[in-house]
Amino acid sequence: MAVRITVDILLHDMLRHKASQSGSSIRALIIQAIEQTYGTRDKAAYMTGPPVTGPAKLGPSFPKDENPHELVFS
């Protein structure tokens, strides 16, 4: 999934200078900084079970008597 970001002009100049010194791209520097800051997720960090255990109640956004097709196609 691609995400666009906005970089301040002064920060862009510093990134461009650092990229040219290291022989890397600005994109690679940004990715490296994000990975160093937030790390990579371990496999154990992903959900392996249901988010709610036991009996769950539907909230007001999910009324029992409405047909979703009537809401979309009427």
C-alpha cells in the first residue's frame, strides 16, 4: 500500500544532503527511520483469535430489523 507524505522544504534539503552522502535515496532514508523508530511487528503481534470472546451485543449502529439492501438500494 503506497502512502503519500508531505515533507517540509528545510527537512527535504537535509534529507537530500544526507541521501547524497550515504549513496541512498530519500525514500530509503525515510523507510529506514520509520523502521528504526517503530520496529517491525513480530508474528505474535498479529491477532490469532476473535477480538471479542463470549457473548457480544450489537450496538445501535447494527439494528436487528433493518435490511442493509433496503438502505443501499432504495
